[in-house]
Amino acid sequence: MIIVFKHLFYRNYVGLSLWPFIFVKYPRLKSDTALINHEKIHLRQQLELLVLPFYVLYVLEWLCRTIWYLDGYRAYQNISFEREAYAHERDPAYLSNRRPFQFLNYY
């Protein structure tokens, strides 16, 4: 389910997946196929990690990479979950062909 909620987002962020929902900043983004596919990839990642561990690992990886890069946005860009989602967001068939735990290839 896609929900429009503009007050949830910081700066340039426009989409967010919180199992089982996808939140977008503006109504027009509901039809952005790359963004929705990106968020669906995150939903799959969350599901295979049984939801809560996904968020724990996401935050831990972001913290470690922030220390490594000394830059929160660069850390975000290099989180394995984000790298997988960005790499395949324009491939509508990706989720049909994706094997479980593919994000591990992006560590």
C-alpha cells in the first residue's frame, strides 16, 4: 500500500518503506515506477530479514559507514540495502528473478 505523507521526509528524501507500507512525499510519486520499485526492493529485504532485524542492520551499517566516510549522506548511499535497491530500481523484473539475501553482494 502506498501512502502520501509529506511531513515524514527530511530534505531531498521522497520515499520510505516501513513494512508493509510505502510512504511517498508527493501524490505524483505514486506513479514513479523506479521509486516504487526501489521501495518494493526494500520491502522484500525487510521481509526476508523478518522486518525488525532489517532496521537494526540498516542503522548499524549507516552508523559504521558514517564513521568511515565522515559523511552521513555518503554513508546512506553506501548501505548495502540501498546499493542493491539503486542498482535495480529501473528493472521491473528484478523482484521476480531476485534470489534471497542479494543485498549481501553489496557489502
